Amino acid sequence: MRVRHLAWSILLLAGAAGAHAQQASKETSPPATAQSDCRGTAAEIRACGEAWFKDCLKDWDSATHMSKKDYARTCKRVAENRVKALIDQVRKQEAGKQTSAGQ
């Protein structure tokens, strides 16, 4: 009886460790847009925004608290805000380079 209990405990721990390792590998896998850093031109950043939007839509689940339409609207807003922030950041960096180059 003790052997069976010990065997089940070991199997349970092994299964939990395997599930944790699988989850960790999902979390550390690079996003689909990892090939480019999405900090180039405004057009490149917008292309990344489209990819982010499509990736976000794939994450919707029927068990979520949002309808698919609401979820898509939220994905679009988040992607657009991210694109806008990155474009603004690039413009500020370029303006800073021009100012320091002129001094």
C-alpha cells in the first residue's frame, strides 16, 4: 500500500513539473513579431501594430468576460495606442539627435 501511495505521489509530482515546464516554455517563447524590433520607420511600426492586433484576436476565448466584438475593439485600441506611443518615441529620439547634432 505504501509503495502504491509513493508511486502515485511521484507520478503526480512528475506531471506537475512537466506541466510547469510546458507553461514556462510558452511564456518565454518569442512573439511572432520578434524578427523585427518594431522601432524603425512609422510604416514598419504600423505593420507591427497589425501583427499585434491579429495576435490579440487569436487569444480571444468564449469563456472570457467580453464578447468577441468588444474584445476585438479592445485589441484594436491597445494596438493603436502602442503604435502611436512607439512612433512618438521614435520622433522624439530623432528630434533629440538633430538638436544634439546642431550644437
